[in-house]
Amino acid sequence: MSSKKTIIHSKSKDNTTLSECNIQIVPCKIDFNGKTSIDKHLNNYIMKEENDILSTSFRGYPLRGKQIQLGEDITGVVFERSLDESNNEVHLHPIKIFKEFKYWNWGKDPNHNDDIQKALEYFEISEALHKPITE
């Protein structure tokens, strides 16, 4: 059994300019893969509290979240996955971009120990590692 080769494309399938989208990272699996009205299900009910903490609920469960701005030189990309069975390949085509996103925890305030915030520290570490050394 051979593994599939993954090919990440830098341009959309139809070479159009990528538009920005509203990203929400929720701590659950949603068995739906398509477009939905995020305003109807989430955005219309978000309240901003002290320390820039956001609160809302999803299906009756409390969510506590935070808006994250990506760095000036960072752009997030949403990819669409397609399979090419004849060549045993997985293709990832960019479909949207984002410069900010909201992430949510079940009932607890976001903090620097959350996986998403730890992952974002990579950008600062990477910049420091690749910065020219000046003496």
C-alpha cells in the first residue's frame, strides 16, 4: 500500500484573487462541510467582556474566546482538498485568506497555555532565528 503524495498549490484553481473570510475555531467536530451563515449561528450573539475576552454559546454550551490578529507579514490560508486517485495524489488549492480569527474554549477563558496560542509563538521564534546577527 503506497502513501499519497500531497501537492500544495500556490494559486486558486481558476487563478482568481482570493477573498478574505471569517475564521472561527471551535473546540468540537461539526459534521458539515459547506457554507453556512456564521452570523446566524455565532456572530450575532458574541459579547465582548473585559480583557478582550469574547463570550457566546453554541448549542447551549458556553464558549469563551479571543480575537487573534496575525502579524503584519502573516496571512492565513484556507485550502480545499481534492483527490486524484489516478495518480495517488492529494491536491490542496487555496480558496480564501484571513488576517485574523476567533478561537474558542468550552467555558474557560483563553490563555497563553492554549495550543493555538502556543502554535502562534512559532512565528516569533522563527523570526528571531532567521534575523541577521548584528554586533
